[in-house]
Amino acid sequence: MTTQLSTVQKRGQITIPSDLRAEFGIEPGDQVAFVRTQDGILITTLEAQKVVRLRRLLTEMKSILQEQQEVEGKSYSLEELIESGRGIRGELLKEKDRLDVKA
């Protein structure tokens, strides 16, 4: 891992070195995330942040499903989970439609 330096400009702007922009596919107009860590600031792409959030959500989902399995004594197949999600989505859409009609 190499260290590259950038100078903070008067208005707080920094330049990401061109080789790093090319390597990580950062284009003009793209957003980057600044994440506080124990060691300082991590600058990451917004897409990478989405992947991190998705992993956290999946880990949380796994934990919830394991707890549910312990309580109910039943495990659920992927198909059952998808169908349950479709049912919940359908109910939410019906409720939204009722609210839209009343408005």
C-alpha cells in the first residue's frame, strides 16, 4: 500500500490522484463518502458504501431468521421468504392506493 498526498485547498477541496480515480472508476460528478475510523478518515466510493450497508443488512437478516427459527422451530426456504416479501409489498401497495384515493 502506497501513500499519496493531496493538499487541502482554501475552500476545503482536495484532489484525488488521477491514478486512484482511474483505478476505482471515479468520474467527475461522482460522490464519495468520508467515513470516520479509529485511524482517521476513509474516503470511499458511494457504491462501496452501498455494498458495506448491504452486507450489514444481510448479516442482520440472517441473525433475525436464526432467532425466528429458534423461537418457531421452523426454518424458511428462500422461496417462502420471497413470497412473504411479495405479500407484504402487496399489502403496502394496497394501503398506499387507499391513502391516495382518499386524498
